Amino acid sequence: MSRALTAANVAAVTLFIGFSVARHAPLEIFPAAWRKMLIRWRKAHSQRASSNAAQDSASVVSLGRAHPYDTAAGEATFKAWPAFNGDTKLAHTAGITRRQRLEVRPPLDSLFAGTSLRCRLSYALAERRALDRKEFFETFEFMEQARVSLRCGRGCRTCVECAGGHGLLGILLAVLEPARFDRVLVTDRRRPASFGVILDAAAAVAGPAVRERVRFEEVDFAAALLPTGCAVVCVHGCNSLTDKVIARAVAAEAESLAVMPCCYAHSEASQLAPAALRKGVGVALAADVQRTYTLEAAGFAVSWRHIPSAITPMNRVLVARRRSGVGDSPLAAQSALHESAAVDVIAHPEPCASVNRTKQA
Ligand SMILES: C[S@@+](CC[C@H](N)C(=O)[O-])C[C@H]1O[C@@H](n2cnc3c(N)ncnc32)[C@H](O)[C@@H]1O
């Protein structure tokens, strides 16, 4: 009897590990022949999770212990590169989930062949093999989710990208959002060579003035100076870095903030979240709920957005905008939230003339 139980336990654990690996591990670790099938299965799984969540709107969280990185109900379509929507073959050929350099070769060459600034900049980046494809699509999709909500206040016109690494996000905002930001400050404790290559591509396409508008500060985040009223962005600030970014943004009286957290397990927010939430909905969701309460309490109206999980399972974007002239009354806070939702109509990206899949066929 006890042997049978042990065997059942081992089988259950093996199944669970197998499922988690198939669902979340990078595609590169699987044989090439399996990858297409896995992408299809992951997509179907995400869609099932989303539709289950939609059906049960009164209880979005499933009961029982959730996987820490479960992204159920957090799926999104591609906004910056809509050609990928519903076309897993194209997404797979473009290698969005693969750790490969961005290059000018099919199908990306036709995807970037338009005359819009966005297409020309993308082409220039691909021509220079400036960064990984995954980083490129991740940054573009994040920017597209956040850009219209980002704004400065109190005479400030600076956007700060924290832990920016290659700095593509800051550079994209400088090039594509000149009306919002005069200056972009990218901070990281290490300045990678790719930052210079990306800035070269931006200057070649948008003109040399962009070099004056973007500055990289090689500094530990704790020592970075955030101007009062700035906009703050951070993609994949590991562990508690996202929490530190939120704390610094609050202290600097930032006007807006957009973060896409990662590495949740040891983050401050996950430790602060109630154990019941951590166990019930998973560490990641519990941490982001905690962050949302922190931001709301600091006077921000927060919304959650997502980028496609085909790019990364760490795909939740927390967007926060300072509520203006709103007291502590829940009614007033609620109306500010509605107001911000109405304003947050996501701008449709400039169409890329090249997004013509019939041409490629
Ligand atoms: C996962 S990477 C994300 C980089 C970039 N935002 C992206 O999306 O590719 C985390 C970055 O945080 C930076 N970082 C970690 N701790 C930091 C600290 N205390 N101060 C400044 N940067 C830090 C690392 O150097 C690294 O570039």
C-alpha cells in the first residue's frame, strides 16, 4: 500500500516538473523538432487559462497552489508587431523566444522594410546586430503598453530608465516620444557595449540630436538621482530591484511609472505579501498585488497590462500614474482610476508597410 502511494507521489511530482518545464523553460533546451509543437501547446494553454479566467470573473484566481510564475489571465496580443498575432509560424521563424541576435534576414527584413521611423530604426538595429531578438521584441511590446501613460510633471521633462542594461527602452522613448521627454537617463551599474550600438542606430535614423537627449549613467541604482516629477521605467528589475525602483520613484515624486518585474521569489514585495496570497495565487501574483497596494497608497492610480507570454512568462506590466488633486476618499480615488482608464487608450502603432504576409508566402 505504502509502496503504491510512494510510486503515485513520485509520478505526480515527475508529471508536475515535466509540465512546468514544458510550460516555462526556454525553447532552446528542447530538440528543434519539438519546438513548434511546444509553442502551439503553450499558446493553447495560455488561451485556455485566459478563457477560464474570463468565464469565472467573480473569482479570477484558481484555488489551490498556483505556480509562482503563472500568467493565467495575463495574456496579451502583440501591439507593436501585430503581424505575429495568430501566426505562430511567423513568430517562430522570427525567433522571438530564441536567444539569437536580431538580424536582417527573412522574415524580419520584410517586417522592418516600411518607411516609418519605427521600421527604419528596427532595420538599423537589425543591420547592426545590436541586441538579441527576444530583448528587442520584449522592449518594443513593453514600450507600446506603457508609452501613452508615461508623463512628467512639475516642469520636469525627463524619463529615467532604471537598470536599463542595453538601454533600448530609453532610446526608443527618446526617439518615438520627443513630445513627452526632452531627456532620457538610462541607469545601470554596468554600461554594455550594445548601448553604444543602439544609440548609433538611433542617431543614424533620427538624427544626431538624439545623442544629446540620451545619457547613460553607470551607477548603482541606490546612488542614482531621480529628478522630481520624472517618469520612471524599468524592465525586468530582478528580485527586489523593482521594489527599490518603486520606492525611489515614490520618493522622487515621480509623475508616472511603468515596471515589468521578474525573479519574484526573493523580492521584498513577495515577502511582504500575506502568506495566504502567496500560497493561493502564487508568489508572482501576490508580489504584484502587494506592489499595487504600495503604489495606490502612495497616491498613484495603477493598471495592469501584459506583453505576449510568447516573449517572456514574466510579462506583467504595472503602470502607475500620480492622481492629481485627489484626496483619500475611495470615491474620488475610484473616479480618478476611471478617468485614467479613459485616457489610457493605447495609441495604435504606426503601420509598417511591410507587414504583408501574402508577399512572403
Ligand atoms: C535582467 S537585467 C534587465 C536589463 C534591461 N532592463 C533589459 O530589459 O534587458 C537586470 C539589470 O539590472 C542591473 N542591475 C542589477 N542591480 C543593479 C543595481 N543595484 N544598480 C543598477 N543596476 C543594477 C543589471 O546590471 C542588469 O543590467
